[in-house]
Amino acid sequence: MDTLILEPSLYTVKAVLIMDNDGERLYAKYYDDTYPTVKEQKAFEKNIFNKTHRTDSEIALLEGLTVVYKSNIDLYFYVIGSSHENELMLMSVLNCLFDSLSQMLRKNVEKRALLENMEGLFLAIDEIVDGGLEEQHLSKIEIFCNIINVFIINFDQFKASLLKKKKKFYNNIIF
């Protein structure tokens, strides 16, 4: 019996995709040359969307690749790896991405909110996946999420402080 011995690789993620509910690309990052041209990438994305947008499962094997995906309101999130890749590793990348976006967008993970905060998406994906390598240090991701939370809390406190000062100012005006 012939057994296939695969060369070990740290490159777990081949691509990260985000599409809307019409199958249009909102974000795509390919980490290798499996699909070198935009035309091939678009055809691949169309195939993925057609096979996954009506199903409730989370994993698919398409064109020799492992695809893990999640949908939310009007968005579809995909993380793609080789057919020999561990699905749990790919799913952890997907969950980390979704959780980071959920925190950044204050649980409002939808197309409009995502398009208004694309710089946060770029930052999150760069922190989670580095050139196809999944970041092994979860602490980096936790630090990133904590920075976002601190920013949100400080901004909310700043707004509350401004509203208090505004109210106090108007209460002190004598007509």
C-alpha cells in the first residue's frame, strides 16, 4: 500500500474571503498562487458561493481545498486551506476573525458596517494571518481585542463626559 507523505508546512491559510449575500467580493486575500489571476479568483469565489450559500454546514471540500465558512445577516466569511489541512485550525482562524469584527463593529456584523470600517478589517486579518501563517500567539490577538475594547470604552466615556458638560452648560445659562 502506497502512503503519501506530505512535507510539513506552517502555511495553513491559502485565502481569506468575505462576500455579500449576492456573492460579490468585499474582501479577498490569497496567500499563494493557487489562483494567480483575478479572473481565476473570481471564478473560484463564484463556485464557492454557489456551493455554500444555501447550506447550513460549516466545512466544504471544493477543488481540492478545505473551505470553512460562516454567514451572518448579509455577509459570508470564508477561510481556505489545502485539502490536507486541519479543519479545526482553519475554523479557529475564522472564529477569531468573526469575533474580532464583532467586537470592532459592536456586534453589528453586516455589510454596511463592515464597509465603513474596512481599515479595522485589514488590521484584524493582518494580525490573525501573517502571509498564510496562522499567528500561533493568541496573546497578540487578545491584545488587539483589548486595544479595541479600551478604545470603545474610552470613546463612550468621552461622549458621556461631553454630554454632561453640555447639559451643565445649558443649565447654567440664565434667560
